[in-house]
Amino acid sequence: MDRIDIGELDMLSDGLNCSKGRSCYGSGFTNLCKVEDIGLQHSYVCLESRPYTQECSFAVPFGDRHFCKCPVRIHIIRKYRK
């Protein structure tokens, strides 16, 4: 696995309004939300049981699912498979 580049993640998150305070990588990747790749280029399915109650600004409801649109989280799953 590639070594995680925090500077790269900082650049991706610069200017984002993250309602979770960028806790995904601020926690050393111990507080990552669960997502699933279903083949969409810029979105992953959010697997959190209640994403809307966690006040995630990147959880977008569509039908009976929520999609993760966070560029930082998407980068982490694509590059580091976490």
C-alpha cells in the first residue's frame, strides 16, 4: 500500500466545508465512514446506517441510498483502498 500523503489530502480538502471537521484523516484513518464502490466515477454508496443524522455535508440522498460526494473520502478509497 502507498504511504499516505497527508499533504495531498490537505490540498484536496482546502476550502471544503466539512461538517465532520475532516475527522476522516485527522483521526489517523480510524474514524473513516464506510463506503462501497458500485462503479460510479465520482461517487460511492454511503454504508453508514444513518448518514443524515451524522450531519455529513457530503451524503447525498438518492432513492433509498445515500452517496458520498466527499473528494477527500473518495481519494482515500481510490488510492489507499481504505
